[in-house]
Amino acid sequence: MDLTILPGLSAGPTTPFGAGCTYLVVARTENLTEPRTDIVDYTNESVMLPQELAWNFDPYYSTPVILGHKVTLWTPTAPGSHSLMAYQTSAGGPVQTVTVNPAIPVGPGCIVAP
């Protein structure tokens, strides 16, 4: 399994990731279908949609793996270092650490401060 955080239309001099902007996070699994794959931000200073919305109704909800891909929308809510992990068991999985700076969302893009 591997984990990728796609910066989309964000731009900044030191990092493309900005607080308040939304990014696509993709975990690629080894098989086309997996029983459960989840993605978590260790800092807890972010919003992960649609999981967090669904957790209000079902605390065990997980979006399905489709054709070997688990996809979520990640919106960091605070600047700093953010470590995201994709996992299938309590043993963990791949971790991606990115720096998030203050930013201004502009439509589908984001202007990230230095």
C-alpha cells in the first residue's frame, strides 16, 4: 500500500499545502478490493470528508476501496507539520508528513504563505 497527498491547484514558495484548503488523499492498496482501509491525520487538526460527516450517524463508517484506491478529502485546519497514515490493521501503514502553512483558499485553488 502507498499514500499520496495531491496538492491540486495550490501554490506556495515553500509548500503547496495550506490551512483551510482541501486536498485529495489517495491510498493505493495491493488488491482491487480490500475489506477496510482508513486514512488518519495524527495531529487531529484537520477535517476528513466524507468520513467525519458520516461518523455523526455511524461511528464505524469507512468509505469503500474502489478498484484498489481509498480516497478522502483532507482539509488541514492549522499550520504546522501534519502526518497522515493509511492503514488496514493496528500495525499501521505508510505515513506521509507535509508542512502546512497559512493560506487563502481561492475557488478550487489555494495561495499558500511562505
